[in-house]
Amino acid sequence: MIFMDKKIENQIAEIINQMEKMAREYELAIRKGKFEMKSPYAKIITTFEKINQILIKHGWDRQTVIIKKLIKLYSKKLERDKILRQIEDQKVQKQRIFEEIYKIKEIDAIRAVIDHLNKEQEILDFEEKKKEKNKELEEIFNLIINGEKIVREYELKIKQDNILSLDCPYEKVIKIYKEAKKKFESIGWREESNKLIGSIRFYMEKLVKDKKLRDIEAKKLIKKF
């Protein structure tokens, strides 16, 4: 048996302590969600491999067994860390898509309708005509309000549930807005009808983003199996 030089042994022990301290600090940071911190595992493995070469060079075989175990340990930690970061990246990507989906667009058309209605009422001479016009407008408002309600309920649910378990409402909402647009045209409100084009485009964009998010979740589900 070849005994280690005490000085070299102390130096190696000090380096090992430094590497393990570095690993502990990193693992504590990750548990707190600080993924911006760079992983030290590759550096630790490289350092231990250099130490192993020194031990082999001096014929200190017993000590190389310990170092090889440490290299194996931190190699496994490195692989687990890579997987964890992939999952975190997917979560960040998912959150970005959610943020885009949750952006609530102000419906200019509704405000325009209210303004137009006030002007119409000022010039309407007959109460019956006013009731008829109000009934038509109420139907349009109910369509739009119902569409917005459907979207709000869906976007609240996907915060708690997996999106794949829910039915996407955007195609239905697009149909609702198209119907409201036709009703505006039928009563001669072409300007308000044209303003709904922006809302229809907005929900078409949401539909595309929703499909992308579903693709991401589906791929994750496939990987589990």
C-alpha cells in the first residue's frame, strides 16, 4: 500500500470541501426557484477527474475509489439538473403563452354601440321604434356578452386544470362575433359591424396560441408514457 503525502491529501480534501460547498449552495438556490444560478456540476466533475488523475499518477488506488464514487454521484446530479431545467424552460414557455392568452382586449365596438344608441334615441320620434331598436341591440349585446363570458370562464379554468381536459371555446366565440357582425349590418350599422372585425381577428390569434399550447401539453403527456 502506498500512503498519500499528507500535504497533497490536505489540499485534495480542501478542494473536495469547496466543490461540495458549491454544490450545496446551488441546490439550496434551486429549491428556492433561483434557476438563473449556473449549474456547478460540470465544473465539479471536471475538478474531481483532475484529482483522480493525480491519485492514479501517484499510485494511490484506494483514494481513487472514493473520487470515482463522487464523479458518479455528480454525473447523476448533472443529468437530473438538465431534466429539471428542461421542465422549468417548458413552464416558462407555457407561462408566456398563458400571459398572451390572458391579455384582455377592450372591445371598442361596444363603446361605439352605446354612443350610437344615445344619438339614435335623440332623434327617434316614436316610442315603438325605440323599443324595436333597443330589442335588436339587446340581442347583439347579449351575443357579445355571452362570448366574453365563455372566454373568461375558460381562461380561469386553464389556470387550475390541464388544458387538454377542456374544450377550446375560441371557435365558438368567433362564430358569435361573426353573427353579431351580421346583425349590425342588418340594421345598417356598418361602421360598428366593421369594428367587430378586429375582435374576430383577436380571437383567431387566441385560437392559434391555444392550439400551440395544447401541442406542448400533448407532447409532455406522450413523453410520460
